[in-house]
Amino acid sequence: MKVIFLILFVFYISKTAGISFPFPEPKEIKGTNESLIYSYDNMHCGIDEQIAKQLHGYVSSCVMDVDGSEICGIPLRGKKDYPNPLIEGTFKPQTKGGSIILKGYYLVLGIAYLTIDPDVELIPMDNLFSRSVDIINLKLDYKGGCGPRTIIWPNGFKYTFNHSSPIIDNISIGSSSFIASGSNFCNISDFININIDGIQIDKSKIKSIDHQLFEINYIQEYSKSISVDIVAGGLESNKFKLDFKPIPLGINSVPILKGGSIMIIGERLSSQTFNSIIIVKIGQYDCKNVISSKNEIICNLNSIPKGDSLNLDNLQVNISINGIYNDNKLLFSFDTPIITDFIIPQGEVKIIGDCLGSPQLTQVYIDDVLQPNITLNINDKETTLSFKPIKPITKSMFFIIVNGKKSNSIQIDSSFFVKSIPSSPSVNGQIVNYTLFNINQLNFNQIPIMTLPNNSSINGIDNKISNEYSTHTYSFEIPKGCGRNQISISIGNQTSRTEFYYELPIISSCSVVSNQMIKCFGNFTNYINLYNNGNIKIQFSNMVVFDNVANYPISFKSDSFWFPLKPEYGSSEISLIVCGELSPSLKVDITPSLKFVKQSLLFNSTGENFIENTIENTSVYCFSNKNVYNCSFINYTSILCQIEIEGPFDQLCKIKFNGNDENYNISISYYPPMVLNSTLISNSSIGGNITIFGNEFYNQIDQISIGNNSCSNITFINSTSISCFVRPSNLNINQTELQYVNITINGKSGGKYLMVYIDNQIKVDLNNQSSDSKNNDNNSEDLSKNNSSFDDRGIFERKRWLLPVIIIGGVIVTTCVLMALYHLTRKNRHVVYYTNVIKGGFNKIINYRKNKKAKKIVDTIFRELYPSSEPGIQLESMESTSETPMSPNLYQKQSDTTPSNGNPPKTDHVFTEDIPPKSEYSSANDIPSSSS
């Protein structure tokens, strides 16, 4: 019978390097990084930290028999015999595998190897039973993998881990793919996703994949930056910026003193981005007005001034497309003659190339022999050289020397050539006759064939207009097309390379129209389809016009086209680029011009060809103060300039459009003074101070006059008010009349009629004292009072209460006098009542001149009433009035009116009371007699 004892002593078994425990199974095992405690029924045993950390190998037990003998080394393999591992830190192996370190405690207690789910062994690289093994930093041999993995311990404990995140270190670009290098890419395509600019690519484009490399089929024909990343096993890599850079491969040359068009050929020389920024620099020089396509860049390189001592050979060509620069090295040199091709148009030899020199400087060599008697025609750009050979050239080597620089050599042959009529077919297609010269006798019966640039061919048709077969004419039906076309015409074994130009449009006129548009006219009916297909571009100011102005698109019609003005445009020639060929150019003047200037502190100018961004750089320079005043844009015909020059002195200024002197000298003339109102003076005879109100007042005042009087002691108050003292008048002044108030400032006058005097009763003539005695006495008394006080104010200004008292008193007195006169004249029968005078015979009285009897009666009545009056006058006065005579109210109103001469009104006859209607008098007999 075996007895199980609980052993509290733990020892190492030398053979297994394990731990011996009593046979009984522990009830509980607790392992930490500091201790390992086994619990049994009613007791437990523990191991200190240092020992616990070194536990490794198998756990074994010792068993004692009844006789006291001990049996040890019995392994315990149950799950409860081993503590769960404690993993420290992060465990992220690389996907490619290899030697890895797993950190923690109790990692290899009772095991020989680990298992990665499902059945992959993870074998420790060290001997687990060696006393020197580092079981805290366990070294394992990992075979690699992708995605999350799980390690399983014998006691069933599981630990799940993932690999290190993928990293893209570099990407190289091939002709049709790119290859990324890095780490942790995984090697199973099912576990990865590759994204370009955030978009997952189709996995069929993955050419190959491994843990440290993947290749993607990808072609990019344009200069562009893309972002590449990979997701491997659910872990995302960094985003790698990959630049597809421009690759310039070849470049022509241009003359130093002329400059010219630069053509660069290569790969990825354009961008798909709208409004791309393409910069070309050749050495330190900018190549401007860039036009680009996938494989070609065309730009203009300006001439280099004489005396520039810089090195002009082997200049580096740098291209930037939206900030992406070329890496490869391409060199450029000025004035290097280059021959690229030759053709025989119309029987002449035409050499095509660059820097071909000039007729005076270029030397032509044929088979190494100088040709001094050849007449050369070289275009301004030095890109074509033409000459008529003195005799046919047969398979000869040709080169030129310009300024000591020799060109490359080419072989030319002009023995067989052709001429065409017309030389320029219509873009809609046309039949063209070609005459072939020097046809070999063996080819007389052959059919000539024309080969076009697209390698299509056209058979010629014999016109049969001549029996001379060595020189014969054939017709060819030229298809629709445009631009310059190099062709070849073959007959038998003879071939001539020539060219023809399709007919080009002609621009008849251009002008600036509304909305800042340039509109050009011509016959463009045949070219609409070419424009719509992108084969026609507008060239203006040495640049191609792009359709990139919002709300102002380019329009191309059968009779006109128009496009918006831009700040970079200037007066220049305009032409159409039709399939790469320039149409005849037309000069267009868009220089800003002034038509009208409206002056003020806000200086408004009206003209034409004003462009907003250009006007923002426009200013006015004034010579007087040497200041510059900026202008702002209103519309394409108006600008506004705020000029701060204090008047009244006129100024001479110059306007500069976009910083350039345009010879527009403008005179700024200030307005004359403007009089609006003034204060009042009570009496012209003594004068007084007056304040004049208005606008455009300045301190440089020449004089002020009030009517015929002048002002002294002039004081400038501000730009809207001036005061002065009006001298006493020695003239007769009607004080009820308006006086002309005139101000002269810096030679400019302005004025207005104003009521200046308020005394309507006093009238003085200092030179003539023979007026009415009463008025004279009153005036003398007033003068003595005014002279004694010598107050320059009028009496009504000094005593404001006096005027209302006089007016009210005058009204009361006048009313009383009129009432007394009324009763007095009524009593003495000096008033004739119409009701008594004209009763019953009004119609005949009106027509008294036709009725002698009535006339006599009326004359008798008026003679008795008014002996001093002449007959007929009184009634004539009655006839001139309205049919309803004046009422007493009207009489009162007229009696208050004083004529301009100051005398009371003369009233010979006063008619009062209302007149009855004419119908009350039926005949002359009804008129009362004088006795009544």
C-alpha cells in the first residue's frame, strides 16, 4: 500500500533539471513573476522569487513506500501540474520568421516545444534541460506567417499575437511596373491589400509578393505623385509617396542672339491636372510659354544679350511639373547646328533642323566640297534651309558649318522630285495634281503611289495631258486633314520625300468688346470641326490661350471667335495654331487707353482695354509732390484713383498702366468755388460782416464781391465757409433784389444770387439828397443814429423786436385808414355802385361803342363822377378786367403792394363790392341816370 505524503521540500533532479514534488496533485497553482505557490488540502508550499524565475523542464514527484523507501522522478503531466505562463512586453515577430525572443515566466515548465494553432511546432532553440538556458528570454525558431497567430501550451494556455506592421522603405519605377521593398509584407496574397491613392487595386495586378518585396503592374504616362500603402494581416503600412518624374531625353538648339522655340522630347512631360504649373529652366534661363504633351514640351527661350560672359554650353535642363522635378541629366548648348531631316518640295532641297545660321554665315558642304554659288534661304528661326541645286544631287553627304561649328551629316538625293498644284489643299480634302520629274524609263508604266504620315496610301491617276513620260502629271485625291504633312511619292523604284500644307485660316480683324473679351473675325466655316476636336489653338502674346477663365469661355464660330483678356496679355500678334502650323498673324492692340477723365478726389477715368489684374498695378504719379497714387478697377472701361492733393492749384500727373509708362499725362483741375448761402446784412449803407457758405473753398482767396460792393477782412474758416466785411455802399441799392455774391480763388470764380440785405424800407443815396423830405428826414435820423453808434450791424439786427412791432402796427393803421376812407367816400357819393350803374343794361354797356346812345349816357355818368377823366378810358379799364371785378379783399392786397420805385400806387378809379351778373340788365334804359 502506498502512502502519499505532502512534501514541502522542492529539489532539482539532476538528470531532468526538473522539480520534485510529492505525488499528490496540487489543488491550485498560482504563479506570478515573484512566486509560485502550490496549494494542497490543508496546506501549501511556495518557492521564492529567484527560484521561481528559474523553473524549467518537467515537474516530477517523489513517492515514499511504507517501508520508507523513496521513489522520485515520476513526471506529472496533468494541466494542473503547470502554472500558466506570464508574457511580458509585446511579442510581434516579423512575417518572414527566424529567430525570435519570447519574454516572460514559466514559459517552458514541463514542455519540450510549443504549438502554434493549428499544428505548427514552435521549437525552442536552446536546450530546455540545460542549467544555462535563459528561460525568461526564450529564444524560438519561428517559421513565419501572416495575420494573427496563437501559441498553445501543454496545459491548454493560449496566447494570441500578430506580426510587426508592414513598412515600405523604397519603391523603384520600371517601364510597366513598380517594385516596393520593405518588411512584413506577408507572402500570401489572400492576406494583403495594396492601395494606390487610397483605392484598393485589383489583386490581378500584383505581379509578385514576398515578405520583403512586392511588384505591381502599373503604367503612368504623366508626371504625377501617388500614395502607395499595403495592408498585411490586418496591419496597415506607412503611406509612401511615389513621384513619377518627367524624363527629358532630347533637346534642340537655338541661336544666342535670336532665341527661339525649344523642343524637348522624352517621357511624362505633361500632367493630367487642370491648370498644371510647368516650369522649364535651361541653366539660369527661363523657357517661357510652355506647351506640353506626354512626350514633348515646346517653350520659347529668349535671346541672350551681347556681352553676356556666362558659359552658354552644356547647360542643365530642369523641368518641374507641379513641383515634381526630373532626375536625369540633359544638357543644352546655344548655336549648335543640328540637321534632323530633309525633303524635296517643289524641286528645292529643304533642310530641317536648328541653328542653321544665316545666308551670310552658313557654309554648305556636299560630299565635303564647299558650295559657294548656292543661294540659301533660311527662315528667321533658323529651323529650315532651302536652296535650288545647280544640278541634281545624287546620294551625297551634306553638312553645314555655322560660326565655326559643324553640324551632323546626312545623305540627300534630289534627282527625282515632284511639284504640286495647288500647293495647299483644303482641310475638307481636294484633288491635287502632282508633276513627277526625272522619271526613270523603267518606271514609265508604273502607277505612282503617295504615302501619307499615317502610312495610308493613295494611287495617282494619269492626267494624260502629255506624252513625255520622264516628266508626267498625275492627280491624287487628298483626304481631309490639317497642318503640315510630310509625304513620299514613289513610282517604281524611285521615291521623293516632300510635303504639303493644308490651307490655313485668315484672321481679318480683331477688337476688344464687352466683358473684357477679344473678338476676331474671319471665315472659319471649314475649321469648326477641327476646333471642336482640339486641333486648333489660339496664340496671342506669344502664348497659347487656354480656356480656363470661369464664366468667360472661349467661343469659336463660323465667322468669329472670342476669348477673355488676361493680365499677362499685351498688344501682340494673334494667329491660329492649326495642327501645329501657324496661320498668318494679325497685330492686335490692347494697350489701355484713356477716353475721358472725371476729376475729384476719386479720380475716375474712362477708356478701354482695362483688365482687372492689370489695373491693380496701375497708378498715377504726380509731378508736384512726386507721390504715387494707386488705382482700382471698376470695369473694363473705368478705373478709380484716389488722389490726395490739396487744391486749389492744378496738378500735372502721369498714369502708368501695369507699371509701364503709356505717355498719358493728365491734368487735374480743381473745381471753382461754389456759393450756396450766406448770412444777412441789415443795411447796405453801413455794410457789415457776412459769412458765405458753399464748397470748394481754399485759403488762397483772391477777392469777394457782394453785388457792386467789395469785401474786406476776408477770413478763411474751412472748405465750406468764408467770412468778410461788406463795405458801406455809395450806390442806390434796391434791398429787395438779390445780390450776386462772387468768390475768386486762385483765378477761378464762382457765385450765386442771394438775398443779402433785409431792410426793405430804408433807401439811401449819399450823392443825391433831393428825395421826399419825409423820407429824407427819416433817413438822416437813421444815419445819425448809426454813425453815432458805429455798430456795423443793422438796426433790425441790434433790436430784433422792432421789426415785428412795425409790421403789426402798420397793418392796424392801414386797416383803420381804409375803413375811414370807405365810409367817407360812400357818404359823399364818390363811389359808384355797379348795382346802380349797370342795372338791366350790362350787355349794351359792354358793347357801348356799337350803341352811340349808350356810349353818350355812360360818358356823361363818368364825367360827372370824375371830371378829370377822359370819356371811354374808365370803361376801357373795366373791359380789360375780368367779368367779376375785384373784391374788397383783392383791393386790400393790391394796396399793400409797393412798386420797385418806392412810390405809392396810383388808383384813378376804385371799384368796390361784387358786380351782379350781366343778365340783370336787359337794356340801356335800365341804366340809372346821373341824378339817381
